Amino acid sequence: MLSCFNEAVNKADELIALYGRCSPKRLARELDIEVLERDFSKQKGAYKLILKNPFIFIKRDLCDSMKKIVLMHEIGHDRLHRDKADDSGGFAEYDIFDMCDRSMEYEANLFAAQFLISD
């Protein structure tokens, strides 16, 4: 399990080395990830592959700081869990901060924190 967490940190560090600590929106553009806002009732965001193209859906009425966190979390899913988000499934985030028995959520949060919080 620890190696998975190291992978999250390492992947974030690789992106920082390539792009600097840019905004999540810019990073998504650099990675060719389409970001769309939606009127979700509960979930904050979702990551999905559609015809092998990555899409991130963000709840439209989130404040800017939460959109930044959720977007980075979803980019984490793209970098760490793309193989588990095929055309038929994808991820739905009802509570990205509830990590009980959800190692993929923890990894995506760790990735986001590593990228967004400087030393």
C-alpha cells in the first residue's frame, strides 16, 4: 500500500518538474484533459474516459478554491487510475474527503496535496 502512496507523490513531483506549480486548469490543458462544469446535486467532480479521451466534470457552483482542489484530485485519477476509468465506468465523487476503505480516493487526494502545497 505504501508504494501506491509513493507513486502518487512521485507522479505529482514529475508534473511539477515538467510544468511547475501551474494552475490545475492549465495543467489539464497541457495534459489534453477536457474539463467541463456540470450542475451536480451532490458530487463535486468525476473523471471518465470517453472513447479513450479523458474528461473531468466539476460541480459548477463550487467556490474557486474548491474547484481547484477537486480538479487536481481528478487529475490525480487520470495520472494514477486511468486504467480503471474505462468507457463503461469512470469515477463518481460523492465525497472525495471520505477515505474509509477507498485507497484510490486517498491516492488522488495525496497527489493533489503534493502538487498544490509547496514545501
